[in-house]
Amino acid sequence: MSSSFVQIFGGSGDGEAPEEHEQPIWLGPPEDELGVATPLNVVVGRSERAAVAVTQATSFTNGLTLSFRGQARELDRRTAQTLFHEQHPFGLGEEDLPDGFLRLGVELPGGAKASNIGGRPPFGADEREGPVFIHRGGSSGGHGRHDHVTMNHDYWIWPLPEPGTIRISCEWPLLGLSLSTVEIDGAELVAAAARVTSLWDAPSD
């Protein structure tokens, strides 16, 4: 007679289900939505040793994610290690930011601004005024070369902006990249939010 997995391995703990916590609406995209990606591939800023680009936006019904790519070249080993170390300046004020920290920010239609300065908002806050600009994951590496560093990171913007011009800015002082800004048309990104697919809602006839 065959045995089930549970019969073989048993369980652990007291059997009580963990307490469920609903994610605040401002913290990230809805878990039951497939966002709509819009290619951007726009260079935000560059210097002799660094370039920063926004590669795509992914729209959801309540916000959007921007994907960034930062690349540095012609580095000595110490500078490359510094760049990796200084991407996590949590708890530091604006005046204490390390020069190796890649600064990213947005200005939304209407003039509201948000950036990655200051780190992630507290998880315990159920309510928050927008906009927010929250790191949603990414990767960094040198592809086997100590003189190159590539960073790919996603940032969540909430709430979904109004149609209009979105200004994206960057600055990377250690690599000579001064404050640089580009403009993208947010109307296309807002329109894409209307085409989001829900994992559970049946398509309407």
C-alpha cells in the first residue's frame, strides 16, 4: 500500500496556521495581477565610467514598476567592492549618503517627487501617503571582471500616476555621473494599466 508524503515525513510545529497579513496597497503590485510591460530603453545619464538607463515599465492597476540598469566600467578592484558595499545605506540621512550609492528618483505629473534616498518604508504602516518609490529586488555582479559592475534593479511607484510627463533622475557621484534627468510619456504607461490581466477574473464577453 502506498504512503502519502505526510505519512512518511510527518509535520512540524503545533499545526496552527500562521497568522495572515494582507499586504498594504502601497507596498507593491497586487499579487493576483499580471502587469503589462512597456519597453523604454532610455539612458538617464552617463559619464566616462558609468551609465544608467531605465529599460522598461510594468503597469498594474494601482501603480507601476520601473526597471533600471546601472553599469560601471574601468574600475579598480577597491572601487568595484565599494560600489557593491555602498548600495545599502539604510538609516543614513541625505548628507551622509556614500558617493558610491546610485541615486534614483522620479517626478510625477503634478510635481510630486520620490526617490530611493532613505531606504524602504516601514512594513508595519498600513496607510501611507504617496508617492512611494520602493526597491522591489534586483541583482548586481561583475560578470567575472573586477573592472566592470552591472546593477539591475526594480522600483515600485505607488499610486499609479496621472497621464503626463514623468521625469526620471539619477546621480552617481563616485563615478562622475552628475545629476541627470530624462522625460518619458506617462500616458502610455497609464493606458497599459487598463490591460492588466487578473489571474482569477474570467474575461468578459
